Amino acid sequence: MIKRVFSNLFGSPATRLYPFTRREPFAGSRGQLKNDIAKCIFCGQCQRRCPADAIVVGKKPDKSWAFDRYRCIVCGYCVEVCPVKCLSMDPKHGD
Amino acid sequence: MSKRTIIPFGPQHPVLPEPIQLRLVMEEERVVEALPAVGYIHRGLEKLVEKKDYNQCVFLAERVCGICSFLHSVTYCQGLEEIMSVTIPDRARFLRLIWGEVHRVHSHLLWLGLLADSFGFENVFMHAWRCREMVLDLLERTAGHRVMLGVSCVGGVRRDISDEGLADILRTVDALQKEFDEFVPVVLNDYSIKQRTVGVGKLTKEQAAELGAVGPVARASGIARDFRETGYAAYGEVGFKIVTETAGDCYARMKVRCGEMYECLNMVRRAVAAMPAGAINVPVKGNPTGEVVARLEQPRGEVIYYLKGNGAKNLERMRIRTPTFANLAPLLAMLPGCELADVPVIVLSIDPCISCTER
Amino acid sequence: MLNNELPVTRDTLLNEVAARRHQGYRFVTVTCVDLGDRFDILYHFDKDYVLYNLRLSLGRTENLPSISSIFFAAVLVENELKDLFGIPVTDLAIDYGGRFLLSEGSPVAPQRKPDAPPAQPAQTKDGAVK
Ligand code: SF4
Ligand code: SF4
């Protein structure tokens, strides 16, 4: 315990100065959803499975894929069900 | 008889992490009666199962609680697996145990910090949360998220832990053990902590049994009841030692939880050593028909899920009874007779989790 | 159908609950399932990790006798039933008067399914008639 007391008194803080120093995201962490739109076939699977209704896929004629980041709960279910694997989870949080 | 006053404790109170109100009937400094008022964060999650299919509801169940999230989804999945007669692979059972126990450590550390905060011991609060950060980082490295692991699915788990990850778990567990060895004895033997907790908020064994206390609250009153004893997931193979105390006061509840943290680490070590190879999930076909009551032991006690499916992809009814709901009645039995200054400590000693109580 | 299930009526409920208490069961919780035309009220009790359930079939407008005189811990969950399903529970040990989980201005009985029009019973929701 004495050791801890001294390291608390003279050591560096346990926290980071966040916006300036950032920890590298861990590999495999679920940060944000990315779509490689060139590979997407607009099948609508992700829209149907998403528990938070965060994705809207426009069908055949107008082919669109819209994603509302603020609805997303970052569960990764869409990544799992996408048939062509164009969706992926970027470990980075924020931009 | 002296004059009675009613003091509203909460819903916003510095020591309460979540809103709950206790109407305390006071006679001078002593509480004679307490009445809880909840409903500040009722979300109606149970209703949502009618709108989402049963696979999506795994994520819904996980979001019932912000602390023992993973264990909620495991309860839900175990229930559905029982209805649909799915046997999950061995490796999935072990992975559920490992994540579940790591989650328990994080929950107990969070609680220890909050309890210390309630009697004004900021150092313990900070140190417990510093250790908790190690646990959360471990969860993020292995599961992809700090709290909402998102790794359960009906039929197993979604994500495997590599050998590298298992070694990482062992390293972190050893580091945690070192930290615990250093500060848990200090916490348990500290004079001022004992002054604030020993003999405070007593719950006798009879009261605990009568009022249906669960989890550490029951175990601290000498009731050796822990649902892990039934050997769900891999608890049967890994083995597990129940931690009990008999005093039934806040100190006993603290001791039970501290003992459990060590026990969790041991279980994780044994599970990693005995980890079977193989698949991590089995495909599940069809929709659930039938009803089931699924139960398991969360950090706060026994959780209960009643699930009813009628052959459609949406469940007909999901009902959740969280451990804090069961521990509210015992809390009302602990409060009468205590001093107003002890109320925060007693309330926190049941480890209240209000948002999952109200769902 | 759950394991260890016993159907009860409003008249036998209190006796059965008292018998469970005598046998050393612990009160776990009450579950209400809205079947559309009736309610199923399930009382769960536990002893040595085995659940025992009582199933009460309740009409949509019938009163539910409270078991809080036998198991005090039931008082919270019975108040919840009253709030969320609009079931009139009688003889509660502590009656919140429909303000346990809900407050003024919140929806009334949000978990209750809309009452089926009595003229066309065939139109009840799927799975309602079992
Ligand atoms: S599931 Fe994949 S391919 Fe289909 S619409 Fe979504 S992103 Fe595109
Ligand atoms: S990660 Fe989950 S919530 Fe986000 S878009 Fe995909 S399925 Fe929806």
C-alpha cells in the first residue's frame, strides 16, 4: 500500500488528457460502421436485421444506402449478415 | 413520542448513481419507515419484443442493464435455447463463463467504488475504478466493446477468443490479483470503513429468506444460495465455491463481494486452462414456440426471464425480474432503526441498479 | 406449459400460496401474460433451485386478490401489474394507486393489449386463443 501511496503522490495521473492524447483503439474493437459502397449489392439484409433501424437501403432503381450514426448501437449484427461482406467495423471511435 | 418528519431521499442524491426515491419517515435522526418510489426511468423494454425479432432481442436484452449487460443477454439466450432444444458447443459455454465472470469482477469493482464514495472514502473509489478500467480494457480487447459486449447469440457466442487473447486474459487476471492483494485487505481492515459498515443495515437470515433476498445480500445473511451451483454454462466443469457470511450487515455484504472477486479470478483461470477447442455456435433454425423461465446468477443476484414464443419470429412476451427488484423489499427491512447518515451506505450495500429494475 | 405448474383459481390462490410458504418456498415473482381475451398470471416460487409455478387465468375485468398478506415481497410486483396491465389488485399491503412505475400524464396500462371488440371474437390477435 505504501508503494501505491507514493506512486499516487509522485507518479503521473491514471487518466489521459483526452482530446490531446488518445489511446490507440484496440484491434477488433467495434468503433463505427463503414460500408465499402462499391461492393454493396443493395440487398437490404442489413436494414432488415438492424435492431436499431439505423440503415435505410434504397432498392433497385435508385440504389442508395443511408446510415444514421446516431441511431446505431454498434452491435455489429449488420456486419455479420451482409452477404458480400462490404460492411465492416472500424475500431476508431469518432472521426 | 417525538415528532415525525418525512425526508425524501432522492431521486437526485449525490451518492445515487440512478434515480430512486426513498421516503424516509424520521423520528429525530432515526428512520422508522421507508417507502420506495420508482418509475423515473421506466422504459417499457418488455413491450419492444413484440416489434423486434428474437435475434434482435439479444441486443435488446443486453441493454436492459448497463453493468451486467452480458449476463442479461446470456439469460435470454439460455432461455431460448431451452425452448428450441438447442445444445450449444462446449467452447461457447466456456466463453460465456469467462466473459460472465470478468463482467462480475467489473461490476463488483464498480460497486466497491460507489460504496466507498457513499461514505466519503474517495481514495478507495478511485483505486477500485482504476482496477475496473483494466477489466474494461480487457473486455474491449476480447469482445470488441467495454460494456455492451454484443457477443451472445442464440446458439452460442458470436466471437471467439484466440490463444493470444486467452494469454492476455491470464496476464490481466494476474495483474488484477496483485492489485486486489494490495488493496482489498486494506479496505476490509480499515478502521473508518469498519466504523461505517459493521452492524449497519442488519438483515437477519429469517428476514432475508422471508423477503426473498437474492445474491450477495442473501449470502451475507447466511443463506448459501447461488444459482451458479446448478452448473449452467460451464460452472459444472469449472467448479465454483460459494462465498457466504453470517453477520448480515453492510460489512458482511462487502466481504462477500470482495471474496467473490477473488473467486471470479480463480474461475477464469481454471476455465482458460480447461478451454475446449471446437465451434463457438450452432445455427438455429425456426422460431420459438413455448414458454420457459430462464434464470442465472448475476453480480447482484438471481435474474429471471420469462419468455413465451408462439411460432412467430417475434416473441409474445418477455418478462424480466432483475435482482435489484427482489432486493428492494429486504432494503426496506434494513432501513428502519438506522441513522439518516447511514442511509446512503445501506442503500448502496444492496448494489442497486434501478434502470434494470424498471426496465 | 412450464415445469411444475399448478392451475389455480381466484378462490384457491391464497390457500395455495400459503401452502407454498408453509413448505419453505421463496417467493420469486409474478408474471402477467396478456392473451388478448384473458390474462395469465403466473406466480413463481423457488426452493433449492427448482421453480414451482401457479397459473391463474384471469378475466379482463376481474379483480386479482393480492398475496402481499402472505409474502410481503409481492407488493412491489403487484403494484407493477396494476400499473402496466391495468389489473385491479385488491387488498395490497402498500397501494401506490397506479403510480408505482407510471406517473401522471403517462400512458394508461401500456402493456395491456387493446381489448378485442366483443362482437367479433374471431378477430383477436394471433396466438390469443390457445
Ligand atoms: S447487407 Fe451488405 S450488400 Fe446488402 S445492402 Fe447491406 S451493406 Fe449492402
Ligand atoms: S451495427 Fe447494429 S445498430 Fe449499427 S447499423 Fe449495424 S446492425 Fe444497426
